[in-house]
Amino acid sequence: MVSVRGERPCRSPRFFLRDRRPGAAQGGPLQREQEDRIVDSWQQNATPWTRAVREGEIGSRVAVTNGAILSVLRALGPARLLDVGCGEGWLCHGLAREGTACVGVDMIPDLVEAARAAHPAGAAPATYLVHDYDAIAAGALHAAGSAPFDVIVSNFALIGDRPVARLLQALPALLAPGGRVVIQTLHPVMSSLDAPYQDGWREGSWSGFAADFRDPAPWYFRTISGWVALLGESGLTLERMIEPVHPETGRPASLILMAR
Ligand SMILES: C[S@@+](CC[C@H](N)C(=O)[O-])C[C@H]1O[C@@H](n2cnc3c(N)ncnc32)[C@H](O)[C@@H]1O
């Protein structure tokens, strides 16, 4: 199974297949309950998460996935970047040090405040905003005058189902001409070794994380074809897929999707 967004394969998953009850696609009771649990979990875990990221407690990030996403973004060389689900802000901090003007958005006020407080002195300017994906889809960034962006990135942050779909549908209108969307996510095959390879909700776990993490969030698993279909339905064209390989296991540590 997969630690919540811990990017760490472990065992014995609990999973729920797609909610097929009437109204589920529009946000039935199971959908809403799962999405609410995602919010509750990140609220509760903002402090340990900030520490885990900043102190390098997530081995696959240190070994592979941080470098992988940075190298994709550096190659694109954006002047203006939007980081959706920015968490405590490490990606904006790193890119701002290299001159990229960043907007980081997250639904958890404590994480946004942590990102703001740690923005490096002397770096390019950044704005950190509290919005959830539905607020972005409803135009919050247009209203703030933040758009358009050369690159919109989401690093292990597209966790839910319908809010993620609504967010992706809103991204083309936030992109500058020639702009790109870059998504890093758990590798669908590697995170599905003990579960059916089928889109659907799964239980999370903080297995392997420090003892102060609690109440892991469920997450909505997508197959590779599920991701490709979702991008297409959102008016985005998949350009490239990258599978960064973990140097110790020789297996993919994540999947990076680049679309325009
Ligand atoms: C695993 S963390 C990744 C954070 C950051 N991108 C990073 O690389 O460290 C997932 C983040 O997604 C955010 N997130 C999840 N669902 C969201 C939503 N619907 N709206 C806004 N933020 C969301 C969480 O609050 C959390 O900060």
C-alpha cells in the first residue's frame, strides 16, 4: 500500500473501487466524506509534514523525486510558476532562489503560513495563498490577478477525485501561451502491486513516518490511462511522461506527466 502521500510503497492496502452509487460523480456521500477526510488529515498533520519535508525524512524524495521534479521545471525555465498544493513551500523556495516568480496555493492555512515564513531572503518574490482546488476552479487566481503562468506544477498533491478533476479543467485558462502543466504523482503501477489496478479510493497510511503523524487521508488512485484520460478531458495534451527510477531499487519512484 502507499503511505498517504508519503511516496513509500508498503503492504496490505485497503481500497475502495469507484463509487458507483447514484450521484457519486457529482459528489455523493462517499465522495464528500473522503474529500473531507483529506482536508482534516492535512490540517492535523501540517506540523509534522513541514518537519518531514524540511528535515529530509522522506527517503524517496531525497534520493529521487525532489531532484526529478526540479530538473523538469528547470528545463522549462518558467518566469512565472504556480504550485498547486504547495504544502510548506519547498518547491517555490527552491525555484525562487533561482529567479522564478512563484505563487504557491494550498488549502491548509498552517502550511501556507509555513511557506510564507520560510521564503528565502533575496529570492525572487513569491505569493502564498490559501485556496482549495474548488476555489481555484471557481476563478480565485484570476480574481487575485495572479494568472497567467508559464508553468503550473503539482507535486504529490493531486490527492482527491472530483476537486482534482475540476482543478485540472481550470488549468488551461491559467496558462500563458506555450505554458505547461507538470504533475508528479505516485507511480500507478508501483503503488498498486497489492491492489486492483483500477481507479478508485484507497486508504492511506503514515507507515514509515514519525509517530506524531495521525489520521492518514484516503486518496484517489488513478491508473496511467486514468491520468491520461483525465488530462484529455481537461483540455490538456499530454506531451511527455517520465518515470524517475530509484537508484537503490531500480524501480520507478514516481510518475511525472507534462502537458500543455
Ligand atoms: C503530499 S503534500 C505535498 C505538498 C507539496 N506539494 C510538496 O511537494 O511537499 C499534499 C498537499 O496537497 C494539498 N492539497 C490536497 N488536496 C488539496 C485541495 N483540494 N486543495 C488545495 N490543496 C490540497 C495538501 O494540503 C498538502 O499540502
